[in-house]
Amino acid sequence: MTRILVLSTWPALYPMAGGGGTPIEGDMFAAFLAAGHEVDLVLPPS
């Protein structure tokens, strides 16, 4: 198992109004978890 630390300057990772956000972040995290990795996500307060 590998631990992956994700740091973000954004208070959320879901798609934002106006077409912003990251549409593939759900796929990325799902792939990491399916491969047996442990993912830690650090977000600033919203």
C-alpha cells in the first residue's frame, strides 16, 4: 500500500459553476483506491 497525499488550494474538488473544477478528480481517486492506495486529501477551510 502506498499513501498518497493530495494538497489543494481549492476548498472543494467537485465541479464548480461556470465550468470550473476538475471533472476527472472522481475517476482519479477511484483509480488510486481501486489500486489499493490510501489517499489523504487536505483542503483549506471553505
